Amino acid sequence: MTTTLTTNQFYDVLNINYALRHDGIIIVNQTYHTMEQFINYKHHFDGILLSILIEGSIAVKIHFQEYQIEKDDIILILPHLLVELTKSSRDAQIITIGLSIDFLSNFPILGNLISNNQMRWQPVLKLDSSNHSIFRDLILLSQDVFLQNNQKKDTLHYLVFALLSLLSENYSSLSQISTFKKNRKQEIIDQFYLLLSQQTYIERNVSFYADKLNLTPQYLTTLLKAETGKSILQWIDYYVIIQAKSLLRATDIPIKEISNQLNFNDISLFCRYFKRNTGFTPKTYRTNYTK
């Protein structure tokens, strides 16, 4: 059985005190005894997971590929990749940061991470000693700030932004050639994500993406559902909502103009679309979540 978890559901699964619940961020420090319950537990997360293995070793499947994670390795898991912990040494200790889409919408530039194919297919990163020292210090500091019960919310946000920026810089310096050989289905998924990142501002039609990939809409949506847990329409909605949330939270652009930018012919259509996918009107979302 595979479970899709939101940030709040992660809080519940890990029994995190309500007072420590932050706006779209979760930070947990796990040992073998707390990880044991998740062995062979398959799940997707609807945001980004960022981890560093402090001690020991673990074995994990990330989107059907097996990885042996050793001390000091960094793991970056993009949204809706299937994750399954298969083994853990008894001295294992790992710190994980979970970031919801609402958090990512605070920083529109981070939206590019979601469709980064290099990160998607190379989720395990080994940093050099200097970068690793910076990363470890940042993640430990982030954990300390997190435990201060929302007292330094902005500080936490920017520490996490710094962590992701550091990782992005390190990924950009890596060779684009991966030892991982993608099959035809995985190539299609990569091409689909690239199209989404380029076209969702103007295209929400399922047939458009299928035609660009020379596939039938039925085949493409079946493939995506089986391999990613989302249908083509769900992925389109997912990307559009990310963009809409970013514009609502990070800018003062009028809602009518946001509607136009996202290629809705009428502001009322945009408002209904946004509420159907988030439970909020754009105005209510902006009021509730804008700093």
C-alpha cells in the first residue's frame, strides 16, 4: 500500500507536538528506534524532503531505484516520488526537513526545483568537506530554530532557503551525465515535466501535452498515474496552483492580473478553479498566508 502524505499528516504520523507545527515546515531528528516503524512503508510526500544522515547507514528505494545511504550523505526527494525505507543500521540517525508547497510558494525561485530532472534522478548527493560542513551547520541551526515554537519564523524560512540554494549550486556543478539509465517511460516523464514547467502559464489542456509527446491522452495519464501517483490533469493542476500561490504570496499583483497571467479568461473562473484545488478563494488565501 502506498500513502500520499501532506505536511500535517507527517506531523501526525510522527506524533509531533502541536506547538512545534510551523507554516509548511517539519524538521525531525530520527534514530533507528523511530525509523523502524517506517521500514517497508511506501509513501509519497506532496512537497520536498531534505535529509542528512548524521550516523550509521540506511537502504532506501526512491522512485523504484535502490540507494545505500552512508554517513554524511545528503538526500533530496522531490514531490510525489515513491519512497520506501528498506533497512537501517541500529546506530542510524537522520535529520529530515519536510517542506510543503505552501512553504515553497514563499520563494517563487524554488518552484524550479520541482521540475529539475537532475535532482529527480540523482537524489543522493555527496558534498565536499567544506560544503558539507556548511550544510550540516545550517541544518542543525535550522533544527534549533524550529524547536523555538515559531518565535523565529522568518529566520527559519531563510535558513531553509539557504540550504536549498547551497544544494542547487552543488547540483549545477555536477556532471549532467548520470550513471542511472532511464527507460522509455522515465524519458517521457522527464519530457512531460519540462513541458509543464514551460507551458502551464498558458496551457491546461490535457491533449496539448499528449500531442507534444506524440502520445494519446489516455496513455499519458495512465503512465503518469502508475509512475508518479498523479494523472496528467492532476499534475497540470498541481503546477498551476504552485504558480498561483507564489503570485498571491510573494507579490502584490491584483488577483485579476494573476488570473490573466495564468491564462484564465475570466477572474471568476480562476477563483472557482483555485478554491476547488485549495479550499480557499484567492483573496482568502492571500489574506491568511501573506506575511
